[in-house]
Amino acid sequence: MKNRTSRLTYPLYIAIVCLFLCVSGCAGSQKQDEPSRNAENSEIIGTAMHGVQETETPAQKQASETFNSILESMDMRMFDGEKVVEIHGEEDVDLIKKEFARESLKRADPETGSMDGIYLPIHAVMTLTSDADLQNIESCFQTLIQRVTTVEIVFAPIEGGFSVAKTLMFAAPARIHNRLMFTGKAEDMADMGPLSIQLNADIVHISNLEWTKSNQPQKRFSASVGKLFLAENIEISDNHVEKQAESLAETLMQINPRSESDKAAYLLKNVRFLRNQGIGLFGANYETADQFERAALSQVHVEDNSTTNGMVLPASASIDIDHAVVKNNISYAFVQPIPSANLTIRESRLNGKVYTCKPYPKYKNETCHPLTLIHNEIDESADLSQK
């Protein structure tokens, strides 16, 4: 009888323990889900202010696109299976021309003879090792950009940087939908010196480049994109404008949609604006700014800039900023010009003039979407005004 009683009570004991743990766990979970109002213990650091939301609603979470989610949403199938081809001279370009001609005969429209939409799945790479290479690369580019899916121009490290003060202009024809890349070689940052770059393509991707210590009033970089602009590991620092050239000064980095029908996105990762003087750090033309729908900035550092404008962030749907550092800027680091965008700043260190909503004139009667702050370190001096 004793053994039988033990066999009956042991399962009952286990059941009671499990029930207790379950109830305790649910209570603990419910308590954890309640946000602490103590700034020292709260995951959301900083004070609530008018027009600023401290938590993320489900709708905002869905609208707030992250860097990776925007990139993954892009249709990149045309770049699958690309063959990397190093271009060393006209001979390599001629081989691609011949291969393209053979492919075009097979795939051209039988009625019109059109070759629109025909590309070789080739990632063509051209490397610049001196100022002299700048003279020869443009003609090769024009041939390649109409025949391959990706053209990449690589800037090899040059001691002292490039010394030619000119603007490099590389544009795919309007009917061409492919990718254009400008990169520093390997992990080295290529010093662009006085070079300015203007790019036009469906997708523009720049990485490992720096523009430093220039007194040129013109923009350092601009891009017109049909689908996506991606900038990674970029530094723009110590650029100043001479007083006599102030009337010619332009925003340092500008992006625009490629055409009136384009709806595009832009992504900035590990981009630094440090100690610059002039008009502005980043922006777009007022007329086309609302054609950008989504934007994401990750690990963006904006510090010690004395510019009239900071980063003016055009986007009509969402702007997601994470792991940013903002410190000691004369103007607001982040400016929201389109009121409808949901702008979120998360896991960032914020000091001084951080954010303001300053609608373009055509939106002057609209109210800005409330700013969302999540898991930030916010200094007492931080200004996150919403006008």
C-alpha cells in the first residue's frame, strides 16, 4: 500500500510544481513587458517630449524598415550567377562586345530588333592605379555599361590620393537597368582627393571611399538612381569652402531619383561626416525628394560639422536610424523634410542638435509623424525638436 501511495503522489507533485512555474513565468513575463519609468532602468533612455513617442506600436514597427529588410526587398535576381571579369585593356572589352553580339542575335526582338533588357551576366571590374587611368576608363565604361549586369570601378590606394581636380561622370543610358559600383580596393579607404563623382544607374553602390581636406565648393559625390543607392564605409571629413567661393557651395553628398517615374530607396552604413564646413552634408533636390520611399542609416557618425544644413533625409514612408553617433553640430544632424515618413532612432548616442522636422513648403500644412526613440543614450543637451 505504501508503494502504491508513493506512485500516485509523485506525479501529482510534479504537476503542482509545473503549474507553479508556469504561473510564475507568466507573471514575470507580464511584469517585464511593462516599461519602467525609471530612466536608469528603462531600456528607453531619455525624456518624453511633445511629439516624440518612446515606444514602438505594431504599425510603426511594420513601417520602420531596417537596413537589411530594404536590401532584401530589392529584386536582385538579374545579378545571380554573375561571372567576375577583370578588364585590363581594350582586348578584354572587345571580347565582351563579341560575346554580347552573339547573345543579341539569339535574343533580340524578332519584330523590332530591339536589344533592350539584354545583358551578359558579367560583373566587369576596372581598377584605377594612377591619375593617368582616369583618361582611359570612360570610353571602356560606356561600352560595358550597355552590355553587362554590373560595372565596378575600383580605386587602388595611391599615396597622397588622386590629385586631379575634376568631376568623373558615369551614367547608364535611360533604358539600361543594371548596377554601377565605385569602390576602394579591399578594405583600404581610397582617398579621392579633389575628385568629384557623379553616377547615374538603376543601382548605385559605393564603398571604401573618402573625401577629406578639400576646399572645393562643389559637391563631393552625387548619384541618380532608379531603384537603390547604397553607401558603405564612406568618410567625408574636413571639407571647407573658401569665403570667396561660398556662393558656389553645394551639399557634400546628394542623391536623386533617376526619372520622374522612379520610386527608390537609399541605405547608408558606416558613413562618417566629420568637421565639415559649408552648405549641407546630405540631401536631395526638393522637386524629386518624395520619390524616395524608404531609407535606413546604420552606424552613421555626424560630429563637429559647421554646415548650414545637416543630413536632410528624403523619404515618404520610413526612415530607420540605428547605432548613430551625433555630437557637437552647428545645425541639426537629421532633418525630416516629408512629414508622412515614420522616423525611428534606435540604439544611438545623441548629443546637441540631433533631429528636427522641417517640412518642404508644399507640406507646410501637414503635421509631422511623431518621432520614435528606442534604446538610445540621450545627453541632457540633446535637441530633438518637432516643429
